[in-house]
Amino acid sequence: MKLDKLIGERYKEKPADAMIDSHALMVRGGYIKQVAGGIFSSYTILRRITQKIERIIREEMDAIDGQEVLFPVVMPASLWQESGRYESVGKELLRFTDRNDTPMVLGMTHEEASVQLVKEYGQTYTKYPFMIYQIQTKFRDEARPRAGLIRVREFTMKDAYSFHTSHEDLEAYYERCYHAYERIFRRAGLPEVISVASDSGMMGGKVAHEFILLTPVGEDTIVTCGACDYRANMEAAENIVINAESSRLEPLEKVRTPGAKTIEEVCGYLGIPVEKACKAVVYQKAATGGYVVVCLRGDLEANETKIRNYLRDEIYPAAITGESGLAAGFLGPINLSGAEILFDSSLKGTGGLCCGANEDEFHYTGFQIGRDIGEVEYHDLAKVIEGGLCPKCGHPALIISRGIEVGNIFQLGDKYANAMNMRYTDESGVMRCPTMGCYGIGVGRLAASVCEAHHDQYGPIWPMSIAPWQVQICCVRADDVKVREFADELYGKLQKEGIEVIYDDRIVSAGVMFSDADLLGVPVRVIVSPRNMKDDCCEIVTRDKTVSRKAKLGEVVSSVMELVKTMNNIQ
Amino acid sequence: MKLDKLIGERYKEKPADAMIDSHALMVRGGYIKQVAGGIFSSYTILRRITQKIERIIREEMDAIDGQEVLFPVVMPASLWQESGRYESVGKELLRFTDRNDTPMVLGMTHEEASVQLVKEYGQTYTKYPFMIYQIQTKFRDEARPRAGLIRVREFTMKDAYSFHTSHEDLEAYYERCYHAYERIFRRAGLPEVISVASDSGMMGGKVAHEFILLTPVGEDTIVTCGACDYRANMEAAENIVINAESSRLEPLEKVRTPGAKTIEEVCGYLGIPVEKACKAVVYQKAATGGYVVVCLRGDLEANETKIRNYLRDEIYPAAITGESGLAAGFLGPINLSGAEILFDSSLKGTGGLCCGANEDEFHYTGFQIGRDIGEVEYHDLAKVIEGGLCPKCGHPALIISRGIEVGNIFQLGDKYANAMNMRYTDESGVMRCPTMGCYGIGVGRLAASVCEAHHDQYGPIWPMSIAPWQVQICCVRADDVKVREFADELYGKLQKEGIEVIYDDRIVSAGVMFSDADLLGVPVRVIVSPRNMKDDCCEIVTRDKTVSRKAKLGEVVSSVMELVKTMNNIQ
């Protein structure tokens, strides 16, 4: 098509609210327009990209025997009540009532809908395994949508659900899907995506992986090992702490710590390193409001996901009231009442600790758990730290990075099928509950991630496989008859050969033309200009600057086609 | 794919709630599953059909220079407040609040979103005309969803919006789109769709057409002329009534009509035909609650759309209270107070009428409007009737039919652009408001309409262009080695030739196999069976029964390919 007719405006200015490059470039290039916080319309240029991503996803899902279906965006609350998630999921699940006052929800994921759809089909073991998927609009009422298409409220997602008669079969299929995901990201131009073990969160189940594009602007915290191939996200990364046996037992002493409340203040006042403190972090359970005090080594942070999983309950940071009997800022495990107390593994083998005395302005020193309060159970409840011990190879080589989650896969187990009473008859006529996996990819987020990974200061550098067009013709000086004639002809010829061409024949300066082309990010650019024509040639350059050559006029078409083919094969 | 692996159940029983055949067959054939009233999930078989429909629509929209975009499903109420529709549209617009208590709506149409998207792009006349479209999920909170996919609450729709600098340009583009719609319906296998002039309803604007599949199970009432090509829907059809001049003036008399309230009762009691009655129908205005009495000839029905358009106000049938001062059942134009009064054209030239006396148990006879209450204005406010006068050719040849609306196109005018303050600079530097058209097609409803138009008692008869698969192989007696070998090979060969094949190699009776095939409605069926194999041939039959022949084993592939090609060309 002609660029002049492409709907959408391009801007020089970086939008004020854009914190990351992909957001800024997608606004500047006329890819998206915000309609409300975290809600965007897509212009044609982005729709062309997402359609190509969707095609890649469909091909790979079909290749692993997926069958495309379509679930509704609006679902009755009753479906989510069956699984228990209507109550357990927070405000990100948008709840409302229809004209008959029936409670409804906007789909943010479709486990319930998938079980509802295949409940009758999956009544005998012979039907298994099977997988269904859809590409559909979802809504998640995020508290803080940000970063353009990276964290939005409304988004297009491919979500897939597989059903199995055994855990082994689920695992085998999970593996197939894992590899399909690797192919999808590679084909979409993001071979650098890595997979990390993840926590399954509200989804239920045990084994889960996230597919992550490592980038400093990512929202997820990723733990990798510099010495082996260990990879997990922060929620799931096991924290290993080995404390040197404390050789000398210090006596327990209560000391006054005037004005010192934080771990740093107390340790500073007492002149000890923070590792010698027993930090106490307080949460409340969402269901009962009951207090939970988590004790861990002073240099570590609590991992709320781990605490949540251990308690099997939703928690939130506590609001300590006067009636609670808790001495905020001076909490410690000795003589603590009014709260459940948990000990992180990082306290195992410690001694000579400082800890709160549950009394305003007082701490203990010389605290040794076993001696002073008896043996306790230790659980992994803390976040790992940079340079921490790798749970796989044992080396102190953990690296903490940031990343964008572009996909995730979960072994759900029977949580949904069981809650919704889905059953099949096995070989021996026994009724059993199937086990499930689920597999998600956000289409718009993937497009934005490709842009985030592949751009320069002038615009996105789209890979050939998902580029909005394969070739851009820049007709510099379209008012020159010879130039225009050749460019027009080239446009026709390339299209005839099945090449997707965007043709810029506007009468604008070469500067405007090239900066617009940079924002469109089309992989191959052909420059037709009076100077080139005089030399009987065109310039052919790639957006990533790896190719820049002149081709004789008679060879431009074949040269471009060859280049497009080569660039397609790279992926 | 193998039928054995196709997800979805097929049933013999007609579902109790299915009032029309397409609904029953789509449930019985495993095409859809209800999730809530008017909300369905689609199985793979329907998804394959709708994807083909979507492809046809995309091709035709692109062919008239449409650019595909994507608007959000969830929009801020503020966008709909700008156009005024947040207040004017009824409960079918689903309103709710998000987690921050911001009022939001679910998109049922996207005029506002389209203006928001192109407001900056369309600032100079050189950009015009242009058209954007999307294929996206919509939600319309229908009071009475019914008839399967014909009237649902959630649906996938193609909606398009065009922008123009003159009414002439809009009309020219409207014409192009009109023809694109004809091509879409023809290509999707519904050449019998007709266009009718329609009322533009809540959309604003004047000229509008609906594309209608005539069928007794349709919800829309369509008026056609048996003598010319006049076509309109009931809302828009002009009602022409010519009353013979009443030669003799009867005196106005007040008569007691004990117990007679309806027109039929009163006329029966008085021994006069209903055409000699002046019927009074009462409405209330939605905004003020004020009463409106519409007077029309006793044999006609009021057309609420016409009344609404005349009043430029929403109305609903009145609830007559004691305080209103209106004598329910005895209303008439003489000495009526407490209500606005409108006269339908059907009363023009009448005399000797009976009408209510605005007093319980009393009517007038001999009523003649001009003489008894003075000259009044007449407006077209009634529905046309079967055999009525055609407004185009004047013959008493109007035919009233039922139909399903499968698409609609509207000349919107500047209603939205103006309300949302969209402006462009024209050639002479003057700021002007663009004019718009909008163009919709419901994808699921189109699929259901094709089924409604093309089915028999055993199942749908899908046209080749949108069929879920092109060919079905029925391997009767798959336990016979020779039969299976040939069928397996045929399956491979046809797929290799690019034919979409569904392969039934289940070990089930021929009866089960054929009735399942009928429900799938695949256009070409190849039957491989021991009996056929003995004759060294296969049976090739079409679902519509127009072809039934035997082909030698060596010629099956070429014969099937030829047939698929021919059937593709028919459309």
C-alpha cells in the first residue's frame, strides 16, 4: 500500500508517559492509541504485525494437535464460582451484573470455560489426550497498567488447555508445548527468550514455566546461575543459605534501642552486621485478618509468594492496630503472642542474633533459636540475593535480572476438572478426574517485546517474519518523472511477485521519508532517487543496517526478492 | 484431521430450547455450546467456518481500500458520553465500573472509538476518504436472546467506518460497500440475500440498508412489492393509504358502548367495519414520561420507529395511571387533554368514524376530523399491511415476509464526528466536520444464516467456500484391511493436494457414520467400503445430493479434486 494512505500519525516527540522504548516508539510510529488506562486501539500497522504473530502461533498450536475454539469474553459468575476463583481472585477479575442483575465476569483466563466446553466430550479415556486453544480478547483489571502494550488491561491472548488421563501424559504434552513455545518465539524473531521455572500462583498446580525476554525494563525478576543453567523467576527461586555454626554462645540480653526501629537502625545502634539480626515481617491473612509474623535473616527479603503457598492462603502486608497487642517495630520470636510465627531457612544454624523484644524500645541480643525458644521448623520463605547459592549447582553464582514474561505454561493438575466435576471412565470402567495443562501467550505483549529487543533510537527493527511489510520503497523526489516512473513500476513488480510492499511516494524531504521509514521498521528498504537513477541503480538497505548495497536497475527486483528470502530463512 | 479426534459431541435429540433449525443443528452437530443466555463457546468445526467467513470479509474490505484496525471491547463511558449515546442507548449497552469506580461500557458498536482513533489523522482534506474496519467481539445485552447464533448477547462482528469530506463522496463509497456486501454474501454461499431500505435507528443518519435472508424464522419484518422492486424493512416502509372521499357527512353522536374496549369489540357492538374506527394508541416519552396519543385507522398498527423518529425521542407503551386523566380504552381525539396527539396519514380524507369519547363506556360515531376538531397535520406513523399500496409503483401489491438481518450499512452523516469535535481543513483552509458511513456484518449470525438457508432434516449443507472441510472420507468397515489401506492412502493423497479432509475411520456402523457426516455438512463425501472395493471403485456424493457417482479407485483423487474445484467456482 501507499504510505500516504496509511492511517495513523507519526510523531517526533517522545510521549511524556512512555517509560520504555517500545511504548514510545509504538505511539510515535502510529501503532497504538490509548483509549483509557491500559486500553488501546491498534492501527493497521500493528494489526498486520499481530496477525502474523497469530498465524505463527496457530501453526505451532495446530502442529501439536491443538484445536482452535472460541470462548466468550463475558462469562457468568457461576462458572467461576464452581472453581472457587470467583471468591479467591482479587480485583483484577472484573465483576459486574447484566441487565437481569445476574453476576458476570470478564474473562481474564479460561480454565473454567474450557472444562465446561469439553466436559461431555471427555467422558471416556479413549478421547484423551486433547488440547483446545483460542486467540481472543481478555480483560484483567490491573491496578497499575503501564509500559504501553507490556502491562495492559485489555489484551489479545492465545490460551490453550490440554486434558490428560495421567500425570505422565501431561508431562509429555507439556514438553511438546514447551518446544512449540520455543519455536514460536524463535519464529517471531525473539530467539533470545529463555524459559524459567515459575510459581503457578492463582492457577493451581505445581510445575510451571515462564518464557522471559531479559531486559532491564522488564517487570519480572529473574534468577539465573552464572555457573550452571539454573533459571527461575524470583517467586519460585529456592533460597539456599548455609550459616557457619556459631561457635560461641552469647547470653540472651534485653537491651534498650531508643529510636531504632528498622533493622538497619537497630544493627547500626548495636554495631552489628544486618546478617546478625532476626528480622520479623508481619502479614495478615486475607480470609481471617489473622497476623502472621515471618522471621528471617536481617539481610534478606520475604518472598510473599512462598509465604502464600506455604499458608495456602492469600496474605497482605499487615496494618498493625493498637488492639493487636503487637509492638510494631520491635517484633521478635521471643514471647510473641497474637500471631502465627514462621521461620525462614536462613535462620537455621544461626546464633548471637539481635531480635525485637515485643516491647517498645527494646531488643534482645545473643538470641539463639534452639536454646531460647526451643526447636522450630524452618521453611524457604525468603527471596534469593545476587551472588546467592545456586540451588542446582551449589555455587555462589546467582544473578538477578529483569525480564518481560512473554509466555507461560502450567501443569494445572486436577484443580479445575475436579472442582467442576469433570470425570472420565478409564480402561477398567473406573470414574476418574482428568489432569490439565494450560499455556498462554500475549500477542500484543509479544509484539512490544520484539520491539523492545530489536530497535534503535529511530524506531523498531521488525524481523521479516512479523514485519508489517517486507519491503519499503522510498521514492525520493517523486516529482522527478523518471524517478517516479521507476518507483511505480518497481512497486507493481514486487507486489506481483507476492512481496508485501509499503510505498512512500510522498513529495517530502528525504529526511522526513527516512525517519518515517525508521518508525515503520520495515526490514528491507529500496531507495529510488535522482542520484541513484543517474548511476542506473537503486540503494537496497536493511533496517538493521547489516546490508547496504547498490543494485543495477534491472536487478532490483531479483535482488530484493533474494534478500527477503534470506532474511525469512534466518528465523 | 480424523473425525475421531474432533472435539465436540454429536447428538440425535433436538435440544428442547431450539426454536429454529440452525440452532438445533449447531447444538446437535457439536458446533456450539451455551455458556449463559445468549453467550456461546464455539467448537473447532464452527471456528473453521467463521475463520473462512472472516477471510472472505477481510478480502472484500481490503478490496474497497479498508484498513484493518482493532478497537477495545471495554471502553470508558466518557467516550460514549461525548457522542451522547451513554444516555440515549438503553440497557443493551452494558455499563459497569472498573476497580477505580470509573464508569465503563462493553462495546456493542464502535463509532465513538473510530472517531477517537482517526481524529488526528483526519485533520486535512487530503487524507480523505478512508475506511477502517475490525473483526472483534461485541456485547449487546439483549433482553431476549434466542434462536442460537441468530440473536445472541456476545458475538463476533466486522464493523467498518468510513470518513468523507462530502455527502457525494460518502454516497459513492456507500455504493462500493453495498456491492462489496453483495460479493461477501454471494461468496459465503448466500446469494439469496436481498437488501432493503432500513431505518437507521440509534445510529443516526438518514440512508441505511439491511441485508436480509428471507426466511419464516427470521425476526425482522420485510416489506417487498410483488409488482416492482421496492424493498424495505417494516420500520422504514412508507405506508400509503388513500381513503375514498366520504360522500355523506354523518352527525357526531355520543353513544354508550358498554363493556366494549378494544377496537374489535366496539366495532362489533356498533356493527361497523374496523376501517371506520379511529384507533388511539398511547405512548410515554422516555425522557419526561409525557403521554403521546397516536390516532390511526382502526385496521392499522402503529409503527413505533416512525413515531420515535417523528418525535426525535425514545417512547414506550404507556402505563395509564389514575392521575393521568386519561380514560383507558375510551381515548379519542375529541376533547382529549393531558396528552400530545398525533394523526396518522391513514385518517386523511376519512369521515363517519367511531372514536373514543374520553369518558368511560362512551364512544362517538360520525366523527369527521376537519369538521369536529379542525384541520390537523397528518404524518406517516403506521405499519404497512399485506396488499397495501407500494410507495414506489403505487400498486396494491405489498408483501410482508420475515427475514434475518445478516448485515447493515448506514450513512451516518456527521452525528459522531460533530459531537466528538472532529474537524479537517478543506482546500480553502476552512475547518469542516467530516461525514461518516458505517458497515456491519455479524460473523456468527452469517454462519447460522447459511445453515438456516441450506440444510435438510439431517444437518447443514455447507457451501464449499465456508465449509469446515472440503471433503469427508467415510471408511465404512475400517476393520477391513483393504478398505482401511485404501482410505488411509486416499486421506494422505488428498491432503497432499491441499484439500481439507476430515477422515472418519472409526469402527462404527455405516448409519452412525453417515448421520455424523450429515451433521458435519461437508460438501463432498467419499465412501470407501468393502462392497465398493469389490467393484474397484469408491462412491463420491455431495452433501446437497446433486452429485452421486462411482469413481474407479485410480481416479478418485482427480475426480474429487475436480468436484471441489467446480463447487468452489459456483460461488
